[in-house]
Amino acid sequence: MPRYYFNLYQGKQLISEDDAGYDCPSDEAAREFARMSHGFVALDPIFSSPSGSYHFVVLNEDRQSIFTMPISQRLSSEAALSGVPLL
């Protein structure tokens, strides 16, 4: 099963490098994992700055970037308050 890495950035600055990675059966499964993680990260008060511009850069097992997922604290908070699933 392929391994994917989920690095967290604020703008161009690397905040957290995922050294362990996660096994996902496909790129789409990795995208779903990032969406789920997006919700947990976005609800963290540390990431509540409106000018934070946080995002995940997801790498495949060859450490090549396959997609970027922005993290919007406002949208995730609204979804949590309205009962809308974060996935």
C-alpha cells in the first residue's frame, strides 16, 4: 500500500513535516485523509488566525507533491457548529 506524507505549511513556511506518513490505498484515499485532518487542524485554536493561510502539501511515497489542501478555520468552525460533516 502506498505511503503518503502530510506536511503542514503556513504560507511558504513549513510548520510540521510528516516523517512517518500514512498508508492509503490511493491518491483519492489520501485526499480524504487530508480532508479529515483538515477539520481537526482547523478547529485547533493555534490555527485560528484569519491571516494564517495554513495548508497541507501531500506527498506520495517518492516524496513528490501530488496536491495541496488549504485549511480554512472559519469554514471548518461553521461546519462543526451547523453539524455538517467535515469530510
